[in-house]
Amino acid sequence: MNIHDVAKKSGLSVVTVSRVLNNSPSVRESNRRKVLKAMEELNYQPNSAARSLVRGKTGVIGMSITNFNDSFYDRVIRVVNRKLSEQGYFLALSIAENEDEGDNFLFQKDRVDGIILLSPLEEREYVEELKRKNIPFVLLDNQFQHEDVPSVVVDNYQGGYEATKHLIDLGHTQIAYIGGPSVFLSVAERKRGYGHALEEAGLTSFGTDSCGFTVSGGYEVAKRWIREDKLPTAFFCGDDFIALGVVQALREEGIRVPHDISVVGFDDQQFAGEFYPRLTTVRQPEAQMGSIGVDLLMKLIHGEVMPPAVTKLAPQLLVRESSATVRLT
């Protein structure tokens, strides 16, 4: 089947059929319905590549991510994919798991109509390249502020503050912080919120440490503190994987969570509410982030002029079973 068969079936010209396929506003609604009905009856699928050449668009949005091993990323990607599909776009993913991957294959105008950068490792380089190639793009969960690029981030400072304040409200005065790698702005902001909550309550930090965003990282830090006989009454962990490692290390030593020590995480990973004790954590608004990111990108693609503002989203503290009132000794 081709466009001529559709024209014959609908009783209209090839030109009219072509205009319908390209969403031309000059087509009468009655004729549009005739063409669409003929296409359905003939099971005609227009060649997307040919339409892209005619319209100067690919119908594809690229998304660069760092990894799949995180349910936060997974939830953002699902929202982005669903919203793009509703607007007739396909989503193409590029996974850059380390900083030595070289150029991103998606960063070409003949491959995509726009790009979404999610937690990019090489943020400054990517931003400069996309500007140079004049490809519309937005940043999600980025590390640096750019005066002329729209971005959507989570208020990690507020999340760190609320997690620590929750522990203070439970009577804890010896609160430690274990965060992720210092290269991430989110890590620094969560730690800053932790520090401010302590300062506001007239408390000092029991101690801080850092490791990778892994269960083994949290486990090793907690084991080291146990060997040094250096344990607080509560841990605020800047990541759920780290928190799970801490809980595991404490459990092996017969230290009960939350009866002996409270533990709070960050991200609300999929497993956070599924193991015992169910983890108190801070959930990031990934649905909002993905939805707003797509809206911003569509405006850029359609040529709308926007102020390059940073959209900051509020996280949500989820109180579960791993935090409790401090036990008096």
C-alpha cells in the first residue's frame, strides 16, 4: 500500500493525503477524517523516515543517562517515554557509564529533534557540544547551573534538612552522615541540609563519611565505624543503597534497627519499602521531573522563547520503620 492507494480509497487527491500525513492545518476536517478512515481500512502505515525528510524532523528525542541500576532513573525514563509517546515522539537512550566513553552518538541534528540530559557525568562538555550543534536540550538532575539552559532539579538541601530534622525530633543528638561521591552537587546539598538542621538545633555532627552509591560502600563504612567503636544513635545516609549496607552491617553485629540505632536513606528506591525494617527515606519527585523536562523541551523545539530558569522540586520525607525515638541508656 502507498499514498496513491489511500488517495483512491478516500476519493481525494494525493496532495490532500500528503497534507494530512504531515498534519497540515489547511486540510478540512471532513477530508482529514476521510483520509484517516481510508488509512485504517487499508492498514496503511506511512514511512516515518520519508516523512522526517519532508518535514525536516526525525520524530526522535534522545536521552543521555549514566546507568540503569537505579529505580530513580527508571521512573524518570518511564515518565519521559510515556509523555513523548503521547506527543508522537520516540525515545532513544544513550548510556554513558563512565567519563571515557567519548562523543555521544545521539548528539547529531539528523538523529534527534532534541536531547534530555539526565544526571550527566560530562555535563559542561555536553552542554557546549549541544550549543555548538544548535540542538534543543534540557538538563535534569544536573550538577552545575547554566545561565542559558533550562533545567529541573530536586531540592536536595531541603531533603537533607528534613531527614535530619526528623531524627532530631525523635530525640537523637548523635547523628552521623554517610554520603555518596563528592563530585555530585546533590551529595553536597544533602550534606549541607544535614549540617543546617544540626546547627539550628544547637547540635554538632557526630561524624561524616562518604562512599559509592552502593550497598557494599555503606556496609564497609559502617563496619569500619563498628571496629573503631564509634557509633551514633542515628545514621542519615544520602542514598538508599548506602543505607541498606549500613543496616546489614549493624544487623551482623546484633545491633537492631531502629531499636538501637535509627537509619534514614534518600531516593526511595524500589526495595526501600520491601525489606525489614522498611526504610525511612526521602523520595524524589521523579514524575514531576520527567514531565516538566519534556514540556520544556517541546517548547524549545517549537521555537518558544523561555527564560532559562532552574525549576526546583520539593522532595518528600517518607517515615517508615527504620527510624524511632532515641533509646535512653
